[in-house]
Amino acid sequence: MSNPIQQAHDAMIERLGEITPGNGYQTDAGTRIKEGWLAELMNEEDLGYPFIAIQPDEYPAPRGDAGSLQAIIGRRVVGVVDPNHPDGYREALDALWLDIARALIVQPALPNPWGRPGPYKVTFGSSNLFPPDGGLTAGTVLFPVQLHIIINGE
């Protein structure tokens, strides 16, 4: 049995991987997608900017419906930019915000927005931009993403 949570996660990673100038985006962050907490990722020696970090987020309680579950799988998509970017970290964050939004957000009327297998619906919380500060030397943009999936019963 395939794991619908992993399939939805993989579909999101595939969409983010499209973020390159060759695909019409402003950055090449899609070539540097990492999974983990920023504090750990920032310690990597060969860290390149900008990059995208994927972290788990809330999994609200699923709802049952005739032999299946409708579940919402939370992910935090965190874009990270070099604080020493020549145009300034805010401009770099704005460019990365635009790229992530363009890659992930689709028109609400479209079913199964990221193809099969994948989530049947994707929703977003408010995104936040954070400047470099004492705890983190990079600028970041946070996108809370909810992947809506169906888990079929046996």
C-alpha cells in the first residue's frame, strides 16, 4: 500500500524543485531543497543561498467519511536568503516569496492541483518574513502549507 502522506509531500517537493530561472523564476532555490530545522541546516559547511527548508507542521484531526479519512498534513516551507545579498535581504526575501507562491499556489477551482498522486487540495496560512536577527544569521520567509489528502480504508 502506498503512503498518501509521502505522495503529497513528494508532489510538493517536485513543485518546489521547479524554482529555477530556466523555468521563469527569479531564484534558483529549487536546486537547494532541504528537510530539517533551520538551526541544524544553518550549520552545514557547504550551505548555498537561497534555499528552501521543509519542516513538519500541524496535522489537524482527520475526518472519517464512508471508509476513508480526509486528512490535512501540515508543512512549513521556509525560504532562506543570504543576509549579505547585494540587493539587501528584504529584496531577496521578496523574490523568494514570489517564487514559492508561484510554485505552490494554484487556482482554487482546479482539482488535484499537483497531479496524481498528490493532494486533492492545498491551502495556505499567512506567510511571514523575518529579517536576520540574533538567533539566525539569514533572512527567512515562512509559508504554512496544508496538504489535503484522502486515506482510503481497507
